[in-house]
Amino acid sequence: MKRVPKDRSGFISLFVRHPNAANLTMVLMLVAGIYAIAKLNTQFFPTVETKLITVSVAWSGASAEDVSANIMSAIEPEVRFLDGVDRIRSVAREGSANITLEF
């Protein structure tokens, strides 16, 4: 003979005694989830603030003068008039060019 505990005030025993309470709880959770999804703030492309961009170009074997004349003279005019550019710094080295844009 099994002994049944006298305390039947637990959460699970409520659902055993009232099967509609479990269904009602499930429906309330689904409605709350649908409401939360509707209010969720999402962006496909989030807004990102960039203060500094560096453009680096490598050209192995080229002198600093060749890098300046061929690479930097082509890139600088294109990036100079981008919206919000405050300052441009360019450095030509042997085999590479670095252009830094400050916004």
C-alpha cells in the first residue's frame, strides 16, 4: 500500500487537478511571446559610428615615389570628398601606402 502525501498544493498538482489551467498557461505564454516579438527592436544593418578609417595598399618592390605617384594620387581624390571627412593623412613608404581618414 502506497502512502500519498497530504500536501497537494504544488504547481504540478494544480495542473493535474485542473487540466484547463495548463492550456490557459500555454496560451498566455504564446500571446506574451508574440507580443514580445512584435515589440523587439531589430535592425538588419545596425548603426555604427566610425571615427577613423585606414586604407592600406601593398605594392611589393615599388619605391615610395612610385607608390605616391600611382596609388595615392588615385585614391586621395576619391576619398577626399566623402561626407563627414575632416582630415586625411597619407604616408607613402617603400612597398606600401597608408591613408587615414578622420571623421
